[in-house]
Amino acid sequence: MRVLLWLSNKSRGGWSSRVIWLSILAIALALLARAGGLPHPSRQASAQPATAAKIVVGPNMLVSRDGNIPHVELIVASNPTDPQNLVGAAITPTAADGGWACKSYFSQNGGDSWTDTVFPELHSNGGGDPMVGFGIHGTAYFASLMTVTSPEGRTRAAVMFYRSTDGGRTWHKPADLGYSYDHEVMAVDHTQGEYAGRIYLSVLYDYPVYRVGVFRSDDDGRTFIGPVEAANGGGTIGINTAADVLVLSDGTLIVPYEDFQFLPEKRKTSHTGHFWFVSSADGGVTFSKPHPIGAQEFDSSPTAPRVGTFPAFAVDTHSASFRDRIYAAWTDFRSGTYRVWFSYSADRGNTWSAPGEIDPSVPGHTLEYMPMLAVNRQGVLGSTWFDTRASADNKEYEEYFAASLDGGTSFLPPVRVSSQPSLLPGNGNLNIAPAVFSYKGEQRISFLSAASRWGNGGDYMGLTTDSAGTFHPFWADSRSGTFLIETAAVRVDKGKEEKQVASTAPKRTDITQKVSLVFDPATYDATTRELTMAVRLKNVSSSPIYGPIVATVASFGSGMGADDREYSPQILDASNGAPGAGATFDFRSELGTSGVLAPGAVSGASVWRLRLVKPLQTPDMHVTLTGYIPEIQ
């Protein structure tokens, strides 16, 4: 009897027969700007201020090395006291009974490598809706729903809140906030005001009234008060918190939420939802009346693509030019195709700019969805989303990033972040993870897969910025056919002149001793005898290495020399086409758009395919590497 409330009888309204409907409800959530005299976001990316600003994308890094299992509904946060420390989380089919549970992942080197962590309570009981954050002194926070059984024997969802004082490596025993809640969303007051350090956790509860309430903690997450009701649907309309809860620079709490039709006879014909927010000036003790933001259009037809996700919000709390400007992005159907639309408020939410597409230049067939927003300390707004522009049939998507340097008035041309397209639905995402729950005296088995419940990767993805200004997207990548977690370091250079490099060496340099090889999990097909390896390079020297970096297969042979050379595998995809010794692999694209491998950094993965001759007696591969180490002038 271990299955999440959100999988069976969600408090969003009679969910025992509406598991799939979660995605539809999530898109029925609104945003249409009210007229307020503000300029609308530019529809031409070239309208960005004339500078040499550019977006620099680092290599794709595999976060999840815990098996070829789906990882969905991702979230990530950065430690404000240490830009190298990141914590993320995902839902995975790893519960002890075979169902779904949340795990966390942490990095101490800016996202180059990650370690996963299992929560015993969630592993035993199952869980969902992960959230992460950091306190003002660097304490890491993790929140999740956990399956519990009520005294009446009903399956419910409890909110569990964990703390870590070592950057996510280990976690203290959780605070139990009670059950019958859904979709908790976290925010932390990072200001220096009266409520500095206060943790907020919004929750949804009390179907069919649909109440959004807020918990608060003043002791670093050890105990909580609440929930205090912030908004409710009155039993006539459903509401739910958006993807983000915000804290302005003076400590004002902003809780955006969405409304939607939940009654069956109304939702069949509904194609518009609305977006609102409430605010609190006293640290979540009392809340204002709802303020309207706008509306969103969606496709309610039975054949509509399942691209519904929560709208995203962010606020600038640091820059002088755009202090307390609030940004919103969502997936909208008003143009006849799902695209990412955007609006902002320059007056703390009182009025909003006319909405517009972030990137209107994409091909007509393109689907854009899963928008996320973040603002760095320099006031640069970053947005990520999933994009199918390169796939004529929309069966493959890629992660994209765009940035605005002028408070959302215009955006730099978007760039692709993912180095390979993701496949939908994908074989791994179709694997069933059965789970069981109790309902009306029966035990019911749910046949959930990542593709059936989280076909778009989840209701939200992760995006954060570190204290140095680097953006860290955290997305469900399905290039293998299974949702795995990928990330990349994305930097927005504002046009400052870069120091030129030159070298007096006319030839490429041997760097074999300056890098080490790092591997993602390999796969082997016993029928075809084909081995697929994802190979990365780690710079173990104290100097940056510039590309192109080339790996060369010098020879094969085990032991002290050439033992088993007669069983050398056939190389299938070398850059130069060579099938054996002399084959090369060019790591040019695996260095990201910067073309450099910094000291301690890890490259993207180069995929090497080999056909084995004698799988149990394959000789060693001897590899040398060359690159370019310039002299700085």
C-alpha cells in the first residue's frame, strides 16, 4: 500500500481516475498581461542592446549515475556561500516496493561531478514533488511528499522537510509537516530584513475547496508553523501554486498561483486559465487579496500534445536597474502552436507588460514548453525550455537557453544547451514501475511509467544561478530513450574584451599525462557484440587546455605488451573512420562553446562504439591525447 497520494487520489480534485489529467490541469493555468503602459517584450531577439554579449555553454554533464532508470520532475539550487556547491533532486522508480520515490544529488565542484543520496523514509514509503533550496548560511534544504496511511486506512501524502549542513552529502532526520498536502513549493528569504533566513513552503490542500497555504520556519528548517491560508478556490474552481514562490528585496513574500476548471462538465470545454498572486508583508502571517496577472490559452482537444507544465516566475533582488522586477514565463497556445510566452512587472506585480514570445523566429511546427526562469546577481535574466525546432515530427526535443540583459525588454538569440536531441517517448521511459495503493477497500495496482505520467519529463525542471553568476539548468534528458539528469554551466558574457591567447609552439602538444579519462555507464548488446562507451576528459593539470583535443588509439594489447591483440575490437565510429589502431576521436564539440578545458574541469561525453571479437578476452586499448596549451601574452 505504498503509492503517493498524487498518483491516486490527489487533493487537486478527485484524482483516483485522473493520473494522466495532471498534465492537462497543469497547462490550464494562466497568464495574459493587463494593460499597464509597460512595453511588451521585444519580438526580435536582435533588439537586445548593441553589445558583444554572448551566451557561453559548457559541456553537458551527466548527473544521474544511479542506473538506466527514468528521472523526472527535477529541481536544483546553488549554495549562496559556495558557488561550487549545488544540490538537485528528482523522482525515480526506486522505492522499496517498486514504486516512485525522490532522491537528491549534490556536487562540490560546480556541477562537473555528482553523488546521489537516498532518503530512508522516502525509499521505504515512496514520494514525489521534490524541492530543494539553501539557507542564508549554506544549509541545504530538501522537501518531498511521502506516502502515509491515515488512521482511516486511506493513502495520503505527507510533507517531509530535510536539512543538510554539509552541502547535501548527508541529511538530518526530517521534520514531518503532516499529511493530505500536495505540490509543496519552497522559497527562502535571502534578504537582510526582518525575516532574513525564514523558510517558506506553500502547499495545496482541502479538496474540493482548493486552498493554498504557507508553512514558515525561523529555525533553519527544524520546525514549522502553518499552514496559513493564502488563497482558495471556494469550491467552484481549482487553484494551485505555480512553479515558484518569490521573496522581494524587502522581504515581501509573493505567492503566484493558477486557476483551472476541475469539474468534469466544465473542463471538457475549458481552454483558458488565469493567473494570480497574493503577497505577505509580515513574513507569511497574513496575506493580501488576490491580484490578477493574466490568462493563458491551451488546447483542450483529446489529441493535444501533452506539454503542460507549471508557469515559472523569478525576481531580480540584486541589480540596481531592475530591483524587484518580477518575470513570468509559461506555455501558451494562443498562436495555434504551443510556444513559450513571457511577461514582466516593473512595479512589484501591480501591472504587467503585454505578453510576447521569447523566440518568435522558430519554424512553424515547433513546440516550446517547460519554461524555467532565474536571475543572477548581476541582473541577467535566464530562461530555459524544451524545444522541438530540429524535429519535423516533434518527436525529439532539446534544451534551449535565452538571456535578457535589459530587464526582459528583449532577449539575446537563444542557444541550444543539450548536445544531443532527446527521444520521445523512449524505451526506458516506457518501462512500467507498478505501485499499489488502497482505495475503497481495494488494493489497486497502478501501471505507471515515466512516459504515461511524466511524458514531458515532469511538471517542472530545474534552473538556478550561483553566486558567481553562472546559470545551471537541470533537465530530464532522453537521448538514450530514458530520462536521465543532465546539466551544463551556462555563462552570459556582457561583451567585455577577452584576453587573447597565443602560442609559440607550432605543433600540437601531447597532453596524455595532463588529462584522465572519465566514463559514463557503458552499454553492451550481446546480440551484436556492440559496446557503447561515453568517454569524458578531466583536466588534471594546472593549465587550461584548448581544443581541438584529439584522442588517438595507438594500439591494442593487454599485460605488459600485446597480449590478446588478435582479439582487438573493431572501432565503428572514429572521427577519421579508422577501424583500429590509428583511429581518432575529436573532442571539439565536447568542450562546449568556449572550446577550453579548464583545470579540474570535465568535458562532455564522446560516444565510442566498438564491436568486440571475444567479449571475455578483449585487450586493452592504448590511447594518447593531444591538445593546445597556449602561452598567455
